[in-house]
Amino acid sequence: MRFTVNGECHDVTPRPGQCLRTLLRDSAHFEVKKGCDAGDCGACSVLVDGTPVHSCIYPAQRIDGHAVTTVSGLGTPDDLHPMQEAFVDNFGFQCGFCTAGMIVTASTLDADDLGDLPRKMKGNICRCTGYRSIRASIAAGTASPAASASATGDSADSLVGRSLHPPAARRVVTGTEPYTFDVTVPDMTFLRVLGSPVPHARIASIDTSAAERVDGVVLILTHEDVPIRRFSTARHEHREDDPDDTLILDPVVRFIGQRVAAVVAETAAAAEQACRLIEVTYDELPAVFDPEEARTPGAPLIHPDRTPLDRVNHADRNIIADFHHGFGGDVDAALSESAVTVGGTWSTARVAHAQLETHGSIGWLDDDGRLVIRTSTQVPFLVRDELAYILDLDADRIRVFTARVGGGFGGKQELLTEDLVALAVLRTGRACGYEMSRTDEMTRTTYRHPFRVGVDLGSDHDGRLTAIKVDVLSDTGAYGNHSVGVMFHACAESISVYNCPVKRVDAEVVYTNNPPSGAFRGYGLGQVIFAVESALDELAVTLDIDPFELRRRNAVADGDPLLITHPEPEPDLVYGSYGLDQCLDLAQAALVRGNGVQAPHGPQWRVGEGMALAAIATMAPRGHISRVQVGVDADGIYHVGIGTTEFGNGTTTVHTQIAAADLLTSPDRIRLSHSDTDAADYDTGAFASAGTTVAGKALHAACLALRDTLTGIAAGIAGTDEVTLGPDGVRTGVRNLSFGELIAAADDTSRVGDRIVATGEENGDLRSIAFNVQAFRVAVDVETGSVEILQSVQAADAGTVMNPQQCLGQVEGGVAQAIGSSLYEEVMLDGQGVVLTPVFRTYRVPQMADIPTTEVYFADTSDALGPFGAKSMSESPYNPVAPALANAIRRAVGVRPHELPMSRDRVWRLLSS
């Protein structure tokens, strides 16, 4: 079979049933991504004779005689296609995993297609951006813009607050920036997993004899072959934050899809075939799927042997952790004495992270016999340390690193593939790769915790709160990863953002036999904020007070104590800056101005406006550590070793800006080595929006220390304090000293090899607080329950906005993801633990047509704790969206939604009840 790829002739015989995507990737065309395996996401899009196709469902045998063009065939990093150039100029990507396929499809459009763009691009999904920047990129690309004036060569004078392009931008848009599996590893074996078909059972026997006879099988692992040290898949700075309730392979299965056995083989097909031949006998156990039932005495127990030593508080009632506290007196009495009371119970669904790159790892032994894991994680150092713990290895015998990661949203703050890959490598001595399918991702990883939240509010006649009572029940599923942290965090800023003399919180998180929940953008805050902000809006309706004004009367002001249920003697959460008042004003003014979008015509449409606010700490509690090294070589190139991961959060861009600004140089002189346990001293990880506020602060400190070292050496040489760091060395009153001269004069304390180096550290002891206000104007069709967003506004208190276009994209992406989980997205179970939405075809990730442009406004603040005054802004935009939408729907139709997602059928039933 002969065909061309990007003009190069290929003569290949495809495997039976092979698709074009795997054929191309087998030929090292790694620019063609794997996102869904089902033609749903578009990450694998290529052109066949100029027509875009999803190569994952295009039979390879049909390519004979045809011409294939991938994104790399459109242009190179040094010679971009106009559409690629437009995606760079307009910041048309974040994680970038969808970008290659997006550009391929967009390259076939012209200006006449712009009016029908959502339909033209319906086959390409982006999880990160919110699509506004993609629409802008396509519009510019069809106009064939001139080459951009790249920001990478500019001076340091204006770097902070300027929209510097991501360092990898030109590689991302040409498909040449590698992700986890975009690499050829010689002699690599493939690992596949057999999952449990039952929700709760003890494994009576496993017969692997037939599987062992499959040609190419190298190793089969069962619970009898793996270490028995319990751990949690969740990763935190303190491993004691999570219950030790997980084994690599467990003789008891607790959800459908749980690992039962792993097969390592010469090919993925052989591994999958062998998995199907493993015979397992299960002794089924009673199961429980409803979290309320799970905590009821007499319910089936899921982890009966766990104790408080494993950090499971009440295994005899399936309760991992609970919180029952208040202050100010009897909350029920305060409610009964209040002039006005409102209340209700709200529930939120399971939501999939739906990042386009699935979980996966590749492992091998290096020349020194060290275990090396290349993986799609947000937390390489924490993975390294937990692997050392599980496998009883020294941490310095393990290297963990990432390439660029194709999205995370908290889902990759877990250890889900690395342990099996590590075992396979150690047992066989050969390289091994385990890449999850989309169905694996949707059934075997983790979801956003579903919550049931009861809220009762009391106030006086002027709307000033007199009592807050909150009751929270969280379903962690079969394992407790992140369960404790999510429960406590959910009940934190969501409640402390309001002043009230009497507060009471009761919260519990329970095991069920549902698939596990885990870390998800917002980390529990969004679930409770949905309920609290909905209840506040009902109070505003009851009192006929403007909802913005009601928040102004009750929200904490600069300097007010941030109280959940009791005062902290030495709080670590402080006002590094305060911008909530500005955010309320900005969002309200935008609604008043409107945007000119008219509601659909017809008597069935009702229009309403709604808003909500959210506060969030700018980093995780109890310490989040980053230690950074910065060095300069004789050529004046600055080398930064920093541990945090780039997965669309924009850290590589901001870190480049910080380093260039601090070192008074241009961005093209900065070389980042990131997310590699060999390239940096330590970093807790890229979660809790810590890339700027923790790793960025450590980098800032290291750069300033290096400046001091360089100018100090120069002062000693020149005999004067009149020295200034410049791009090519240090200027003195006598002459310019080159970096080579400075290195030669440095002592051993500041010189490592041929570089002068300095370090910086941030422990995250003090945390600031950021604010976001979301507002909507919506139209609701009372005959069908359809909700149309007419205007979307978010005002954000981000401190100094380091990179306006990038920060704008973070806000837009957070709002878009929240619109998805508010209106469309739900991981549906059948009531017996079976996932009914195992692929994108049945789980609706919003397409371009579903997401409006969000007007974004930034408060004018500068944070005392953040580098250059910046705050984090990756997680927080998500949190106020669902209640703002619910409040707008309530005001449109007069009935309040209490359940997410507010899908068309639910809204219709709400109106019909």
C-alpha cells in the first residue's frame, strides 16, 4: 500500500483492522494525537486529499493512493502556516493537545465559513480555552495575517503585565511539542488492565494459564504478585492527608472497573487478548451506592478493616472524615429568631475531567539501573516519593518527569498508571508503556465529588445575615483519595466569605461502591458555593433586595476575619490584597450595559439575570513547597530548574516572564527545565493554582539571589559598588564584565560546574485570597427547558495580571468548563455502579456552539504575597458559574433549580412540577 504523508512517500502494510491514526503514529507522526478513539474529539484530525478526517475512525487500508497532510505538513516552527501563526498570535490554545487537530480542520476554512463556524468545527473539542480564542484565531487565520511580531525577543522592561507568547507556542501549533506518548522507546512492552465486572466482591481465584499462552505475553500481575503496602492514589505534600486504603492490586474489588490483573506483552493487542482470557471467580459481597444509605447503621461496609491509623474515622459507618462545628451559639435558635429564613437542599453530579490526553506512563531502566518514569502527571515529585514508599526503593533510585501534559484539572494529581508500569519495568527489565483508552479514563480514574448540600440562612429585614447552617454529604466512591481535603476545603471559603454572628457546619464524606471521586478544579468549593449562593439569591428574592447589594452587605471586607466555624489564633489566610468590591461593581455594570444580544423571539421564552461570587485561597493549605535553582553560563543563557508541570496552566510562560524581568534580560535567554525530578530540587506539584504563587515566588527569590551574587562578584572585581546587571554581563564604572569573567572569579559556594547558580524556596506559609464574581443573562424556553446564555460576565481579582491574554484564557476556560458541568455534563450511573457514559459520544463535553464569549474584567489590585503582586487564577473562575446560572434561571422562570446539571430535561420537569 503506497501513500504520501506531508509529501513523503510511504509503502506500508497496515495491520488487520488498523486505523489511520495508529498507522501514522507507528511511523513517528506523533503530531497526530489520541484523544477519544471514537471520532468524537478531533485531536487526531488530518487531511486526506485536502479533506479533514478523524484518523482514529478512518480505516488505514483506505489510504492507498492518497495524500495525507498532518499539522506538521502545514508548516514548521520556523515557517508557520497562516492558521498556525494566528493560533500563536491569538493564544488559541492552553494545554495544546487539541490544537494540532483543530488547526488541521481550520486550515480548510475561508472567510465565508466564519458565519457557520460552530458547525464547521463541531468535530473538534477543546477542554481548556472556552473557544473564544480559537474563534479569534480561525478568523485571523482565514484572513491570512502577516507574521506576528514575536514577543520572545523583547527587552525585560515591560515583561510583567504583557502578553508574552508561551515558549512552546510555535512547537504546539506545528505538533512538534511532545506529550507523554510522543516518543519512540526501543523494545517497549505494552500493559493493559483487566477490570472488575462487579461492584463488590472478594476474589476467590484467578486462572491466568490461558492468558499466559498468548503469543507475546511477557508478564501477568495479580494481587498475589504485588507489594501489599497500602497507599492512596491522591498526592499531597503530606501523604497523611489521605487515607491508606488502596493496594496496587487488591483481593477485594469495590467498584466496577477496578483493577483485577495487569498483562504486559510485546503488543497492545496481545495484552488485550490475554486480559480477556484471564478467568476470575468472584465471591460477591453486598454493595451500597447511595451515600445516605452508606452511612446508615447496617449498610454494607466497604473498608471494614480500616482504622483511624489509616485515616478513616468511622469505617463501621463508611465515614472517612466528618466535621461538626459552629460558633456564636445555637444555630437553630438563631434561625428561629431571624426575621427572614430561607433554605433548601442542593445536589451536584459526578463530572469527568475530560482532559484530552488520557492518563498514561512509560517506564524504563537507565544506564545506571535507575527506574525512570515518563508520565502525564501534575505531581512528578510526589509520584516519585510514593513509588519509593510503595516499592520500598530509595527515592534517588527513581526519576519521574513529564513532557507537556495534555490537560489535568486535578485529575492528574493521582497515581493511577505509574505504579503498574514501575512494577512491570522492575520485574522484566524492559521498557513498558500503559496508556489508558478514553473508556478507561471515563470508568477507571476519578470524578468530581458529587455532593448533597443543605443550607439554611437567617437574616434581618435589611438582609444582613444572622445565621448560616450548612449540612454537607460527599460521596467519595470506593476509595478515599482526596476525600478529606475536598470535604474540608468545600466548607472553607464558601462559608468564610460571609460575615455572620452564628454559623454551623456539619459535613461527612462516605465510601460507596461507586467509582472513585478525586481532585477536580475548585476542589469542592464549587459544590458548596452552588448551594450557598443559590440560598443567598433566594433571600434576595424574598427581601426584594438587589443580589449584588445583598452580597455587599454581607461579604467580608478588607480586614474582616475569615471565619468558617471558629476563629484561628494564627490564621495563614490573609488579605494580600482585596478586590471583591471592584469585582461586584464591574460585573454589575456589565449587566447594566448589556451586550446587545437579544433573546429569541416567541412567547415561550423567559429572560432572567443572575449572579454569584466566590472566594478562594491562592494556594493549598498546610504547605506547598517549591525549591528552584537558577544559573547563568558564559554565554549569558539563564538555566532554570523548576519542578512544576505545564499542562495548560501557563506556568512556563509566567516563569519565563518572571525570570527575564528579574534578571533584566530577554525571554529568549531563558531556558526552563521543568517537571523533572532530576532537573529541580523539589516541587510539591502543579495543583491548587500554585504555579505562580508558589513556584513563581521561589523562582523570583532565586533570580534575585542570582542578581545579588553576580553584582557582588562584579563589585569585588571592579572595586566599586556601581554595578548593574545587563543582558551580556555586569556593567561597572570601569568596564563591562562578561559572564565568563564572573564565572571565573566566582567562589565554590556560588559556582556549580561552568555556571554561577543561586536557589530560591517558597513554603506557602501565608496564603492570600482571590475573588471572582460571575453574572449571566439567560433566556429559558418554558416549553422545552432549553437554556440559552445571552450574556456571560466574570470579574476577577487576580492581583497583578502577569500575562493578560493568558490569564484571560484561564478565566474563559474555567467559565466554559463550569457551563458544561452546569448545563450538560454528568457521569451517569445505572444505580448499580455501572457507568452509562463511558465515551465522549454519551458524555457531552461542550462544543464551540455551546459556549458563549464571556466578558472578563480584572480588578485593579496588587497582592502583597504574590510575585510582582500576582494571584492565582486557574481554579477560581469555575466556582461561581453554576449558582449564577441557576439564579438567572430562577429569575427567568420563577422556580429554583436544586440539581446539577440543569439539563434541558431537568429544567422542563422543574417547570412542569
